[in-house]
Amino acid sequence: MMTMLLVVGLLLIGLGALIGSSWTVQALEGRFRHHAAERRRLNEEWSAVRAYRAQQRRCVDCEDELDLYRRPALVTGALDDD
């Protein structure tokens, strides 16, 4: 009789875990959809930012599109000694 109670108890615990997990997933489903929509929106915004940065990556002085940084201008005059 004790083993029967143990088996029934384990079955009830397993059934409760299954029902609880399915209810949790249903309760969080709206939040998951919201996060997915926000992730898609952020990806679109960042792709626009990346595209703009890719267009602006030309060195003004050297006109080399592979140079990601602008070279500083060299000073070629005499410096004032005050």
C-alpha cells in the first residue's frame, strides 16, 4: 500500500510540474513576443547605423576607403616661442 501511495504521489508531482511549466510558458509568451519585437526593431536601427558608418569610413586626407581613422594634419610651420 505504501508503494502505491508513493507512485501516486510521484505521478501527481510530475503532473503538477508539467501543468505548472505549461502555464508559466503561456504567461510569459506575451513578454517573449515583446522582447522579440524589440530585438527586431533594435536590429533594424543598428543596421541603419552600421550602413551610415560604412559610408563615412573614408579618410579625407588619403582618400583610402580601407583606412578607418582620419589622419591628423601635420603642422609644417615654425612654432611661436613666447
